[in-house]
Amino acid sequence: MRLYEFEGKELFRRYGIPVPHAKLVDSAHADEIPESGVVKAQILAGKRGKAGAIKVCASKQEIKNAISSLMGKVILHEEIKSVLIEEKITIDEEIYMSIAYDNDTRGPVLILSKQGGIDVEELAQRSGVVKKPINALTGLFDWQAREAAVEAGFKDKDIMKVAAFLVKLYTCFVQEDARLAEINPVAKDKEGNFIALDAVVDLDDDAGYKHKDRNYKPRTVGIGREPTSREIAVKHANDADYRGTVKYLKLDGDIGFMAAGGGGSITCMDALESCGGKPSNYTEFSGNPSAEKLYELTKAILSKQNLSGLWIVGAIANFTRVDTTMDGITRALDELKPTIPIVVRRSGPFEQEGLAILRECAKRNHLNMELFGAETPMTATAKIIVEKSKNYKKK
């Protein structure tokens, strides 16, 4: 989960990382506006400055104008619903620092540079960037942080200050189970103090059970909108049980799409599009999820209006029990009794038992359902559901 800037800075405060005084505003008619400051749109996308989502204001009226111009505006495919009014810091120097999980070393890595306030892509091309793996078992020692500061080119008292900043950031990273804790820039003010002007924090969703006190609003990163009630419901169902995963993302088509496995789901979605079908959603389930998860996922898919078909599809499962998943699906079908055509292609452990469960469900509910097993390629059934969907819409 990517945190908004104000949420990331709230975390930083807990660990003693200095941040500017700020006020969150979620209305164009804000009260207690300061005499000057920086107005920053709270969106999850990066490069806000270049997109005009950060405005430096020299007067109260400029702040009001900035709020009015930003609220409700769509920038980087995301609607602005709140802004952060932050005190303006007189900057003497900008630096970059982050702690991130590195897939190559399979552990945290420290990144530090005296050249902050620029894009990460540009930063990677420059010299003077220090990158040091951190032993996750022993953590980041003070001497290691000082060594990184020296290597990055810091001098005198700044070495100790930057090192202390890094240790606090690493502590936040570990205690909050983050995948990324980035500050770009950390500003050095005229008094020589370092302060975090930005906060990019990605939390590990799989560690959410350890942080029951969190109450972050659900968000969907990368699609430029708030999550729908169906997306939230499926996420809650997924988080409620550690067994397997189910995912749901709303799209604009009319064929309900229920696929097993990440790779298989992408392959099948491409096949559906190639045959002229339009999926009403993207979804995938894997890792032997419980029947309850499949029940909630099926309900979410079928609750969308004006569907013309449902395609339940997957490759040959390795350890996901087909009968367990079909049990959850049939519970939803028993409740909703959809009249749309349903095409199923599934195989794997307990395949025959699972397909038998579906046959009985179709029989007792008089469903328009056609079943296929391992003898039929999963992509071949894309054409079948598309044809059935077209015929259904002609009625």
C-alpha cells in the first residue's frame, strides 16, 4: 500500500524524523489559513511538482487560490481530494535518502545522495550515489550510517546528523513493515538542521495483520481513482483469511471474468479481448484460497449490472483444490441464480469432483452453463463465451 504524503509524514514523526508544520485540507473553503506556505496536492503519483500539483505561495490569498485551483482537479490520472498546506522551509541544501527492499539481495538497502530534489531516474544516472545493503538480522548500526554519510560526501557535523536521520528512517522502515521509505528531498535549512520535505512510503500488505491499529482508507494505486465498493469487499475478504489470494479490479466490459493464477489470468484476458469480448473486471485467485474467499469474489463479479456472460477459467492447477474453489463459487450461484451464460474451463487436483459440484448447481438452478476440463485449451473457451455473450445480448 502506498501512503499519501501526509500519512507518511505522520509515521516519520513517530520515529523522531523532523517534518514541516502542516495542515491537511479536504475542502476548497479552508479556515485558519497561514500567511504563506506550500500547497501540495495529496495524490499517490510521483512527479507532482512537474505536473503543477505543488504550489509555493507567498500570501494567504495565494494559498486560497492554490487550494481552489487544485481541489477536484485531475492530475496524473488522479482526482485531488485533499491538499497539505505546509510551512515554507528556507533550503540551503537538498539531499536524497531512502531505505528500500531490494529483490537482488533479498533484504533492505540504503540509498543516499547529496543531490536531492530530482527524479529518481535522473538520480540513478549521476555519480556520488551511495547504495549499501543492510543485514536484516543485525540492522543498521550507527557506524554504518556514518560510513555511508562520509562516502556520500558529507562533512563535519553533517555526518552525525545525516547518520542519525538514516537510523531513524531505517527504524521506521522495519517497525512499520515497509517496502520503501523514501525522502526526496531531505532539506538542510539555514540553521543546519535536516528536515523531511516529502514522504514516499510503501507498506507491505502481507504484514498488515501485525498492525491492527492502522485505519488507512483503501486505495487502488496506479488507476487514478478511488476503489469501488466491490474492490473493497474483495480486499476485505482476502485480508480476513491467510489461505490463498483473491483479487478484483473493475473494468468497463460486460463479461464477468474469473481466472485462476496471475499468468493464466493475463493470458486469458488477452484471449478474451482477441475474440472481441470485453471483460467487466480483472480478477485472479491462486494459492488454494478458501471457499469463503471464492464465494465473496463470485458475488462481487456477479453484482455488476448488465453482464452478458461469466467466464470461469484457469490452467491446470498445481495445488489449488478445484472442488474447494467450486464449492465457494456454487454458493454464490445458488444465491444469485444468474441467467447469463456461464462457461467454465478448469482442471487440477479434484477436478472431477469440482466440475460435478458445478453440474449439480447448474441443474438445480437451471443455469445456462457449459463445462470444460483439461481436454480443452483454456484460451479456446474464450471464443465460446464471447459467442454466447453475443447471443445473450440479442435476446
